[in-house]
Amino acid sequence: MIGEDPNGTPNNLMPFISQVAVGRRSQLRVFGGDYDTHDGTGVRDFIHVMDLAEGHLAALEFLGTNSGWHAFNLGAGRGSSVLELVRAFEQASGRKIPYVIVDRRPGDVASTYAKVDKARQMLGWQARRGLVDMCSSVWRWQQNEVEHKKESI
Ligand SMILES: O=c1ccn([C@@H]2O[C@H](COP(=O)(O)OP(=O)(O)O[C@H]3O[C@H](CO)[C@@H](O)[C@H](O)[C@H]3O)[C@@H](O)[C@H]2O)c(=O)[nH]1
């Protein structure tokens, strides 16, 4: 999770939600409400960019005392649904995120999240920040972005 300002309409969930919160878009379209997940919406592994950075540092430190090669998954290790992210963003921003549930997006899987046991055991690393922390950071960035654009007009 990091500040993102894609050209045109964002394809990904987090930049779309933050643009709704800041008033650039009227509502979020939730792609699919009938998945086999706890609330019917897609589930993904969201991670704060600082946790991801710390995971990479832990991997570099590991290389200082270990040889060979290893593959590690870096993720929160748990899935969060689209609606859980909407609620977390509402909590972080104090703004309502209007949404409508529409058809599934072709190619999306119902649920995907990382298995992080190996990173925890061998790197001594695990993600510490939760969904509301991620949304708070994105919200802070999104508000600064709006101010920055106003200043440059
Ligand atoms: O406007 C939106 C955008 C997304 N979603 C849903 O939100 C979830 C997450 O979607 P998105 O943020 O687009 O991420 P992913 O589909 O998980 O894809 C990301 O993660 C993949 C696996 O790492 C990469 O291959 C992709 O490039 C990257 O965009 C999915 O259930 C989507 O259907 C919506 O409901 N509305």
C-alpha cells in the first residue's frame, strides 16, 4: 500500500477507494458480491508498504549470515475482503465510501493471500500494521496530493 495516482480511472481497489473518499469519484463499484468468501466480496492480502520494506531489510540481514538462495512470501498472511477495506478506509478517513455491487470482473479469483510462515521463522519478520493503519497512510497521502495539486495550479 503506497500512494498511487494512476492516469485515468484506477483499475486497482485502493487508489479507487481513496479517490472516492476525497471526492474525485462518486462511488466505488465492487466487482462481485457472490464469491464464496465470508461476505461475498473478493479477498486479498493487503500489506502496508513499511511492513514490506522491513521484510526486505530482514531478508538482506538474513543474507549476511546465510548462503544459498531462498524464496520468501512477504504479505500480511491473512485475507481481507473488499468490504472490510471499505470499512477500514471509512474509519481512517472519517468519510463515507458509497459503493454499489456489480458483476464480477473477468479473471478475478475469489480469494488469495500469502503463506508467511517461512518468513516468520527464518527472517524473524511479520507484518505489524493493520488495515486501518494502511488506509490512514493512504488517506494522508491522498490529502497531501490534493493540496499539492491545488498549489501547482
Ligand atoms: O474498482 C475496483 C477495483 C477492484 N475491486 C476488487 O478488489 C479486489 C482487489 O483488486 P485489485 O486491487 O485490482 O488487485 P488484484 O486483482 O488482486 O490484482 C493485483 O494483484 C495481482 C496479484 O499480485 C497482480 O497481478 C495485479 O497486477 C494487481 O493489480 C478484487 O476482488 C477486485 O475485484 C473492486 O471491487 N473494485
